[in-house]
Amino acid sequence: MPKAKQAGKRKKFDYNANRKKMKKKFIKKCNPTIDDRQIRNAWDDKKSVSRNLQDMGLAFDPNRSLPLQKPSLIGRDRETRAPVSVVTKPYVLNQLEEQANRPEKSVKTLSSDLIEYVQYMVREHKDNFKAMARDEKNYYQDTPKQIKRKINEYQRCHSQHYDAFVRSLAAPQPTAQ
């Protein structure tokens, strides 16, 4: 039976391969990429993942971090204890809690075309959604409910702009003499 082609060949050194680049690529692939800034700054490459997280006061395995009631056959329940660990980097935990407690900014916005469309409809028809649906500028043939939903979304996302817009509509127009 014949041998495979590569079996008999001796291995040769590849002079064209950039060893430094290959090593960097391997190290980058092996080390975890940490998105959170606080954890990344406190991370120690010489320690394992579980040891790093334990030092920061974070759980590597959530199943082992919380004590659970294990039912036993004898009748009394046994409570498993969570392993007690010493937190050497408590500032990471404090920074994470502080970041989590900050209020999140609402970044939802609407397109300028939709804002112009809603303003036109409100300017022309006020609260008459059926008339808005029959309007010639209703290119997408929105139903009255769809138009109402778009107006409500504009009110929610741009409340200050909407209030100013409604006030400008309610103000009496000065007559030129």
C-alpha cells in the first residue's frame, strides 16, 4: 500500500514567515479582549481569568458564587456555602457600580424627513388624523393610526421641539398693514 505524499517529506524551515508577527497574532488570539475600561486596567496577564475576576470581587462562575439550598433525602436542607475570597481590587467593583447607577442618555432620534412630515401634517390638519390620511403629501399612504403613532413618537423623542412647534402654531399671526 502506498504512503501519503507528505508522510515521507522532512520538515523545512520557512524563511518567508515573519515569526515576530506570528507570535503577536498568537498572543492576541489567546488573550481575551476586554471591552470594559475598569476591568481592562486592573487585569493582570500573569493570572488566570478566574483569579483576576476573584481579585476584583466579580464572579467567574455564578453557580458557585451564590449559596444554594440543596434538598437532602434525610429531611433537613443543607446550605452550601459560597467560597470566601479576599477582594484585593475593590475600586473596580466601586467604579462598575458607579457606572451602572448613572442615568442613561436617550439617543433615540427621528429622521429629518419624518420630522418635516409630522410638522406639515400637524400644521395643516391639527388633530384630524383621517384628514391627514387623505392628504396628498401622505406618500406612503399611512393610515390614521400610523400617522398618530408617528406624531406620538415625535412628541416622545423631541418633546422640547414639539412643544415649541405647537406654541408657534397657537400664537396669533401678526397682520401686516
